[in-house]
Amino acid sequence: MSTVSPGPAGGGAGTGLAEPLPPALELDHVSASYGPYRALFDVTFDVPTAGIAALIGSNGAGKSTVARVVTGLLASTLGVIRLGGRDVTGLPAYKIARAGSAHVPEGRGVFASLTVEENLRLAFRQRGGRKSVAGSLERAFESFPVLSARRRQFAGTLSGGEQRILSLAKVLVEPPRLLVADEISLGLAPVMIDAVYEGLIKINQAGTALLIVEQQVDRVLDIAATAIVLEHGAVAYSGPAEDALAAVESVMAKRGDQVVPRTGPRPDGASPGWNTGQVDQELRFRRRSRNGRDARRSPRAATAAPTPSDTLSSDTPSPPTSSPQARETQPPETPTPAAGPPVTEREEPK
């Protein structure tokens, strides 16, 4: 909370200025590893209080690793992590959650064997106590009508987008200081992506800072104020979201890749709107084509099955025919007598 500096000594009402609020999240030269394999290298950025930051990058750049380190699911090896100005470096995940952090991981994040209402009741009771459950349920169903219509349905039978909305609804009623959303639109239909992003905006309007890990670059940059571009586990850019796309293009140019425009038809004929994974896949195929390795399989080329005429060479003897005409012209085969014991002559009695 903001504080007011005391007035000058000697009495009188001071005219002190309010101190700025600390960022909701700060990473200061953070590194992390999976066993002997180092995944993050000196990562430094921050998420403003009640702000939205987009964490983007190609596949394998370290985005999900950052999300796991921030929420305590993976311990950092170097650096300092602060949540609302408080040092949470090395704390277990449950203590970081109590400090005001929430994590919507990649995937569904719901209890499939419980109903929608039971999932919400469990979350609300743990966050606000038994007395807050009824009011929290009412606000959740009012904010997300699709959940109200399925309140008695098992969560495991919901669609992917509906399960994502259920995960967000558990956060909306009791807003945390920071929400980390990992691949929030992965595998969802465009209509459900719209609903999920509307839920994210509602959570942000309630005062929660958002760190959104996303491959839908165009979509996340539309709502983010700041952006962080990761490349091979290190920060390649950190700044205003409107300049992030140029940073992504610069990273690709340094790799020797051709920059694919943001708009226009995709190779698979789908609607426009590239994400970093699709760009990487297309660029790998283009590099193989330029280097004369077109024979390799690509995601857009089907491999034709060889025909029998291609597999037989000219000097390979053709197999004997089995047509009825050929069988009539061939002489009948003489049966071979079966082998048996040697025959001995019988002696006549004298």
C-alpha cells in the first residue's frame, strides 16, 4: 500500500508525495535449470501493478519455465524474485500463492471428477472461507453465464475453452495480486479464445496484474501494455508492447530466417494471424528448400507410397504367373514318393 512521507520537522501539515507502488512482479537476473540443463539465463523484467505484460517467444524459448519459476513450481538457481516488493526467492509454491500469486498452467487445471459448482466451491472456500462461498458463486455465474448453465455438469466433460473459463472464474471472484496465465488459448476455437480474453480483461479490471504467456502474438499484444521477448532462455526485448513485434522480427533476422508478415493467408489455408510456433515451422521448411533439401518431409508435403513397378528393377526375374492358361500348358508334375524305412528281401524257409 502507498504511504505518505512525514511532513517537515517543526509541525504543520506536511505536503509529502505518495510513494509509487512497487511492481507486482520483479525478476532480477534470474537463472534456472532442469537438472544439469540450464533453461534461463539472467532474466530481468517486471510487471507493473495492475498491468498486463505479454511473455512471447518461439517454441522452447523458456516461456513456461519463467511461469514455473515465478510461482515456485521450479526453483531458481540465481537471482531475486519479488512479489509486490516482497522477496519470495526460494519459497515453496504454496507460500508464494498465499503471498498473492495465482497460476493457470498450460492445460485445463480443473478437477475432472467434480462438477462445475463443486470446483468453484472448493476454490472459494479455500480462498475466502465458508461464509464467502454463496456470494462468490453468484458473482462467478453472473460473470460467466456459460458456467451457470453447466453448474451440475462434470468439469471433465466440458470443452477445452469452458474448462479454461472455469479456471479463470476461480480467480475472478477472489482476485490475487498477480495472475500467471500459461498458453491460455492453446487448442481453443476462436469463439472460446474471445471468451477467455474477455475473462482476462475482467480479472485485470479488478486490480490483478497479468503475466500472459502466449503464442498468439497479435492477440496478446492487443491487450498488453508491456512485452517481454525471450530467445534461448534470455531476454531479447523488454519494453512497450507496440514495439515487441519489431523485436520479434529482429530476433528472426539474426537467426537468418525470413520474416513472415502478420497478415495474409497461412500455408495451410487457415485464417490470418500467425503465432510464433507456426512461423518457426514455416521458416524451417523454407530454409530446407533454399539449401536444396526439398526431399525431406515437410508439414505440407505428403509422401507418396511406392508402386510395385518402382520397386522391381529391369534385371529382376518376374515371378511365375498363376493364370489358368499358364497352368494348362505346363506339364503335370510327377509326385515324389515319400521317404520311408529301407525295404529288405524276405528269406524263404528251407
